[in-house]
Amino acid sequence: MSTALFNSIIFGPIKSRRLGNSLGVNLLPAYCKFCNFDCIYCECGWNQERRDDNRLPSFDEVAKALEYKLIEAKEANTPIDTITFSGNGEPTLHPDFEKIIDKTIKLRDCYFPNAKVSVLSNASMLAKESVVRALKCIDNPILKIDSTSEEIVNIINRPAFNYSLAEIKSRLAQFNGDFILQTMFLRGEIEGKLIDSTSPELTEKWIELVRELSPRRIMMYTIDRDTPLSGLQKVSVEEMERIAAPLIADGFDIQIKG
Ligand code: SF4
């Protein structure tokens, strides 16, 4: 299946159902994915594809490109609700991530003071203090846990390191609930194993995890575009609503995107 990359540092603004008018920032290479996960559903494709350009944009390049785009948007009266770090991989892998976030907050305050700063991250770099400091300074740290089973994380997310759910949970606990948890729900036969994020066993453990970490918002979503692994199936909004029901009854703020 064909997947897509963002070929520039700044992209958009894109109309996002979850984030409004979102100006994207890509801290990763322009022509290949750069991530320490290799999720089977990743819209950027597999890590091994398009390895011809591994260069990360420098701090100066990001700062200049972002300021240029913010000035352009302001002059054109284009609304920007969120400046969102996502792009071709894991933004927190950038060595100047904290410095870039500091600069982004300054630029946001100058040109679009009401805009939020959001980072979509797989939560793998929380052992690095500068990453945690930066994520605590922004409005929306959107951090991923796709499964409460390490076996299934290894099948779905294919981390390039020894993923420890216990460690990720303890790192997320540092946020005292002031973060947004993002979880992908899907099903399919993967490596000969039937994976179903909606199975009672997995959803019960996921509900326990949400109650334990108590994030201020939860984003449940499913496959929306082409995926590098074929044969994956979407989970319906109704199924996600059913899974979310006990948490909504607890008072959790849950966004469901089908
Ligand atoms: S964490 Fe995000 S960028 Fe990395 S492989 Fe998964 S979906 Fe793609």
C-alpha cells in the first residue's frame, strides 16, 4: 500500500478534527522516515524504505522556516489553532528538541499567542530529561501507548529497543496526569497471529492503565489511511465508544476518531 512522507520542515496548516487548524512541524528527514518504532500502521511507511536522506533539519533551519510560515499565515489572516510536531517519525529523537520547543513557544507567543503547541510522540524518549522538560512546557504532549501487552507492542509498534511497559508507565507517571494518551485500535492477522485491540482481555488492561495514569484526555483512533502492512482492519467508532464507556462514566475526557 502506498504511504506518504512530508517533504518539508513546515507543512499545512491542515484541518485536523482533533487539533483544529494545525500547522505541522517535521523535525525528521524530508525523504525518509526516522523513528525508533516501525509501526505496522505507520502512514510514513517502513523505516527501511527511502533511506537516501537521513539528515535532520538544524535548529536554525527549523526556526527560520517556522517564523517565515507564521508571518505568512498572519499576513494572510490564516487561522492557526495548533503548531503540531509530528512529521516523518519521532520528533523527540531530534538532538535539539528542547531548544526547538523553547523557540517555538517564543514564536507562538509573538505571532499566534492563542495557538497551542502539540507534540505527537511515541513516549520512547522519556528517559531523557530534556525531552520531559520540553514536553512539560507545551500545551499538548500527546503520548502513545498502543497496547498493554508487551508481546503485542512488539508486533504492532516494532520498537528498535527493548520496550518495557513498566518503564514507560513510570515515565508517564511523572506528568501527574497532565498529558494526552493516544491509543490506536485495530485488528488483523499479523505474523500469523490474530491481533484484536478490542478483545476483552486487552481492553480491560487498557482501562486499568488509563485509570492508573489518569491522563487529562484520551485520544482513541483507528486506521485512517494506507498502512505499510496490508490486511489491517479498522475498528468502528461504536466499538471504541463501547470500550470507552466505563471511562466516560468515570469522567475521563475521551476523543474518538474513526
Ligand atoms: S511511532 Fe509514529 S512515526 Fe514512529 S513508526 Fe509509529 S506511527 Fe510511525
